[in-house]
Amino acid sequence: MILETERLNLTPLAIADSPFLYRFMSDAEVMAHWDRPAIDDPDAVDAAIAAEIAEMEAGSALYWSTRLRADGAFLGYCELVEIDRRRHQAEIGVIIDRDAWGLGYATEALAAVLAHCASPLGLKRLTARTHVGDGRAEHLLQKLGFKPGGYLNGHVGRDGERRDCRLFTFAV
Ligand SMILES: CC(C)(COP(=O)(O)OP(=O)(O)OC[C@H]1O[C@@H](n2cnc3c(N)ncnc32)[C@H](O)[C@@H]1OP(=O)(O)O)[C@@H](O)C(=O)NCCC(=O)NCCS
């Protein structure tokens, strides 16, 4: 389903978006606090997107490419993963291209996804996870009304070590 905001269009992720995703998925600074490290092989991005499209087809996740309405510029993507229809909950995430940080795009895109979670998805509770020390993401989530919860010790294995995560929750 396409989501529209004042400045943004969110469209379901498609394999044709791969070159745009490669631009930021290969950027170590953008990926510094993501569960997977920067990818330097465009074929690996193709494979990651194919897997995400399969998740959408199975109904367990939704991924949206985010573009500027004004000129179609590709800005990033939003995800709703681990969709649990029985418990009415899911996990949310967002990436924005580094050149466009600090302009309110993540706030605007996630606000549209949060509205979509209420209706038509009927979700009641969302979680988001940050890697401890990611002040930018923590600020974003709290601005949107997420409440900080506990810490998940060693939750993510990355770059040869275990990283702690912080859990945030949102009552839809
Ligand atoms: C986190 C991320 C999505 C934010 O995107 P963005 O479009 O820059 O976000 P916004 O402009 O909507 O809001 C950013 C807020 O963080 C604030 N901020 C910026 N740098 C900050 C920092 N180092 N520490 C704390 N807050 C910071 C901004 O001032 C802004 O808040 P404000 O509107 O109250 O001024 C983007 O940096 C990103 O893609 N990071 C990499 C992927 C990632 O880690 N995602 C988080 C997973 S949930």
C-alpha cells in the first residue's frame, strides 16, 4: 500500500530500488547502528531485497521505499518486521540517506507508518530497537512517542562482537 505525507511518498519496496538502496547500505556511517554491516557488493543488496520481498509476500513484514514527492529523489526506507497478527504487534525501523539527515524526513515517514499500523493493520503495540549509543535514533523514537524500555544484552552480533540494544515501545 502506498503511503503519502506532505513531502514524501512511501511505496512498497521493489527489486528496481536496489541501486538506490545500495547507495546508503554501502555507507558505513549510515549502517553504523544497523543490525547488518555496510554491504559493498551490489549483488548482496539485490539478495537482501529479494528476501525482504519474500517476507512481504508471506505477510510477515512490510517495507517501503521513501521518495521526495517534489522530484522523486530516493531518500531511504521504512520497515515493519516481525508482524505478529495474533498479538497485534510488530517491530519498526527506518533508514534515511545521510545527505538528507536532520530535515525531519524520518519523523514524517514513521508518522505515516504509525498511522497505517492503527488502520488498516490493526496493530496495538510496536517495538523499535536501537544499538546502545545511537542518540540520533533514540531522540527520533522518543519524539514520536516511543517509551524507552529495557536493554537487550548482546542482542546483535556484528563486526565480531555482541552489541547491546535498547528497546522502545509504542502503544498504537
Ligand atoms: C536515525 C535516522 C533514521 C534519523 O533520520 P532523520 O531524517 O535525520 O531524522 P529527523 O530529521 O526526522 O529527526 C532527527 C532528530 O534527531 C536529532 N538529532 C540529530 N543528531 C542527533 C544526535 N547525535 N543525538 C541526538 N539527537 C540527534 C535532530 O535534531 C532531530 O530532532 P529534532 O527534530 O527534535 O530537532 C537517520 O539518522 C538514519 O538513517 N540512521 C541510520 C539508520 C538507523 O540507525 N536507524 C535507526 C533504526 S530505528
